[in-house]
Amino acid sequence: MSAVRRSPVRGAAPFIIGIGLLWLAVIVLLPLGMVFAEAFRKGVEGFLKAFDEPDAWAAVRLTLLVAAISVPLNALFGLAAAWCVTRYEFRGKALLTTLIDLPFSISPVISGLVWVLLFGSAGWFAPLLDALGIRIIFTVTGLVLATILVTLPFVARELIPLMQQQGADEELAAVTLGAGPWAIFSKITLPNVRWALLYGVLLCNARAMGEFGAVSVVSGHIRGLTNTLPLHVEILYNEYDFVGAFATATVLAGLALITLLIKSLLEWRFADELAATRRH
Amino acid sequence: MTSIPLPRRWRWKEPSVLPGFGLTFGFVVLYLSLFLLIPLAALIVRPWELGLDGFWRQITTPRALSALQLSFYTAGVAALINAVMGLLLAWALVRYDFPGKRIIDALVDLPFALPTAVAGIALTAIYAPNGPIGAWFNDVGIRIAYTPIGILLALVFVGLPFVVRSVQPVLEDVDHEVEEAAETLGASPFQRARLVILPAVLPALISGAGLAFARAVGEYGSVIFIAGNMPLKSEIAPLLIVIQLEQFNYAGAAAIGLAMLGLSFLILLVMNGLQTLLLRRGRK
């Protein structure tokens, strides 16, 4: 860690730190604390009652399932995109990079809406789906599609700057020595980016499990069938089962805290193997 | 080694000995088409089923106009608040040492990690008229939850990390010698902050605020619980899209979505231009 620099505004330190910490406490910590306070409002029993419901467990399973499909796909996409963008020079590269980042500037609701426009009852592909007897909207498939779109950039975005910075020297040397494509990938590229890959997968997973807007549009809120954990929280809340809603929310808050913990550990322990913007 | 200049032919890809271009490029283009481009094409094309007139009518109903206005206005104010407080927080984290700094630093990312629906119900519980903070304000006649102030608060929450994270690395790199030179030459603390540090961090500040703004315009989960969702008063544009969809008005929903997307890209484009301009001026 670098030595602390002298501030140009001397004597302002306690003032600036004080305001900064107070702001963080009110805006960020208070809501987090509130989740746990409300969850235990009726004691441990009230808290545990929320997990007595089969619907809650169905929501947990569905959330895990959706993440288990969409996160590996986006990880594979991230690896392919990073290899393609950082190892070759071709026209349209800037456009490709912009497209990869695009889902970050799209509203989650729009990321759900687009799938309804394609596959909903008045969607472009509705006649085709009817003929084939397939349903996408209000099913798990729809949830997966919406989640993939929302979390598409996460892995690619961690890998691209890192692989750009590492350069292709090691891989070029391996080619010269006669290594095949799989050997290059598994013995050089993958070990070089493994921590950044894990970092990207971690953030991708947190968003996939916590996504609300996009899945809310395509889910139809069918209890036990298309209700993910965040949607389950919403339903309980709207039914005025506040303790149940907040108790379920503690699972998601716990997930967020674990994500932050692993993320910070990666930043401290493997700083050199993450993209420069992730080093603290 | 001398190189012989070869006649340059136009080609779209430079040759490389590394394997895998065809495979990875093909996969990336296919993946982007399936999961991003075809869906977006639907958003861009479907509103025009109504014709130019119909499209215009959909986005200029009093309800749609007020929703769009509310979303953009609150997102703008939230981005401004986050720019100021984010700069201050980044400053505290980079320039000073205090106990628990690493934990504080990690907690800045909580709004990224906490699912929006969880943030939404927690904020509502705090600022509702019977909540711990909402009750104080209620006593002096200010309502926070179920008004645009509540929306603003939720947007400040979701946007908090963006400015901090974009300003932090730049602040770490500000050339300390320039600051010292300014001090030696008799610049006052505020002159130094304004003339040396602010110009250096301004491009990062603008890009961070731009990201916070883009996120806030489309934000849904953390807002709908605290917003109250009264048409013409506290109904945000993303919620109006959901309502149109529930009434099977696909083209109308797509029209509002397209208007939202177009407007926010326009604003991001202007902010990008501003940033480029500042960077270019900084280099001179």
C-alpha cells in the first residue's frame, strides 16, 4: 500500500472523512441493517417461518437453476470475446467491444421487454412457437434468456483489459514451439486469467441471482414455477407479509455480502492478476 | 533488419499465427446476435407498427411524458448528488488513512451486489411515514417514501459506486509533484484543489456520473417499492413499460422503451463528447 499523501487542504481531514463515512452509513449501511432488523422483528421463530414454505424453496431452486445455466454461458462468451478482441487486429473491433458493453446501459425492464416482443403472445415468433407447441415467456426459458442478456458483459469486461495488458507474447512463443490450440488455451491463457475469470464469474453470478426487473417482465409470477428469489420477496411484500419478505431478503443480502468478501479477497491477494482498474 | 514495404492491400483482418480466430469470432457474433442484436431489433422495429403518428402519440400522452420526465429528471439529480458525494468519498479513501478503511472501501460496492428488490423494500421500510427515519420527516410534514424524493433516494443508492470507482484510480495517479510545485509557488489549498486536482479528475468524474445516470434512468427494482407509483406523479418510465405490457400493448411498451433508450444514448453521447474535449484540453 502506498504511503498516504498529504492533502492539499490541511486540517480538513476529519471533516471530509466524517462526511464521507456518514453518507455511506446512511445511504448504504442503513438499508442493509434494516433488512436484518425487519427480518427478526418477530423473533427467530418468525424469521424461520418464512422458510417453512415450499414456495420459498422452489424459488431458491429456480434461482440456482437460472444462474447455473446463464453464468457458464456468459463465462464461455467472455473467454471467446476476450481472445478474439485482444489477440487479433480486425476492422469493426471497436464496434464489437461497444456491443459487448451495451447491456450495461439498457434498462433491466427493456432487457425483459425485448424477449416478450419476440416470443410473447403477440410476439414476432408467436405463430412459430404455437405451431411447435413451445412456450418461452412465463417459463424458465424466458427467465434464462432475460438473465443472459442482463449479465452478458460481466466476464468479458474483466478479461478484455487484462488480456490486452498481458499481450500475446507467451501464446506466440507457444505457437513457435509447436503447441496446439488446446495446449495454448489450457496451459497458458487460462492460468494467466484464472483469477480475473473467477472475479468476473462472481460478479456475473451475483447479478444473475439478484436480477429483478428483467425477470419480473418475463416471469408471470407463477408461484412455485417461475418465481425466483427476488420475485418471491416482491410477492410476500405485496401481500403485507413483511417479516417473510425481509427474511427471504436476508438470503439475498447474505449472498451480496459473501460476494463482496470474495471480491475483496481477490483484489487484495491477486491484485497483479486482475485488470488494473480492479487493484486497490 | 530492414523491412521491404509491400503494397498494402485492404483487408479486414491482419494475419496472425495464433489459432482460433474463426471459432471465437464466429461464436461471439452468433452469441451477440441471438442474445442482444435480434432482441434489440425487435425493440427498434416494433414501435413503427403504429406508424410515425402512432409512435409519437404513444410517447406524448400526458402519462408517458410525465413518466419519462420523472425518470430523466430524478436520474439527473441523483447523478449530480453522486458526483459530489462520490468525489468526496473517493477523496477520503485515497488521501487519508483511518481504521477500517478496507472494509469501508469494500462496502462502497454494496449497491452493485445487493439485489435491487432487497434495496427497494429496505429503503421503503426506512423512509415510510412509520419507518425510523421516515417518521422524523413525517413529523415535520415532509414525506419521503411514495413521493419523487423517495425515488431520488433509491437512485442515489444504486448510483453511489459508479463515481467513486471511476474517480479513485485517477485520484491515486494525480502527479504529486505538480501539487507540490503549486504549493511552493504559493497556491492556496483551494486554488490547488481547483486548478490542479479538479482538472485531472474531471473526465473521470463525468464518465462516472454518466454511468450512474444511465443506470438510474432504467432502474426498476429499487424504485417501484418506494415510488408510490401514482400515474402523473410518481410513476417512472420503466414501470409504465411494464403496465403497457400487462395490457398487451406491445407496440406502446416498445415505443416508450425505444424513446428511453434513444434519449439516454443522446445524453451519454453528449457527456462522452464533453469528456473527450476535456481530455484533449488536458493534454495541451
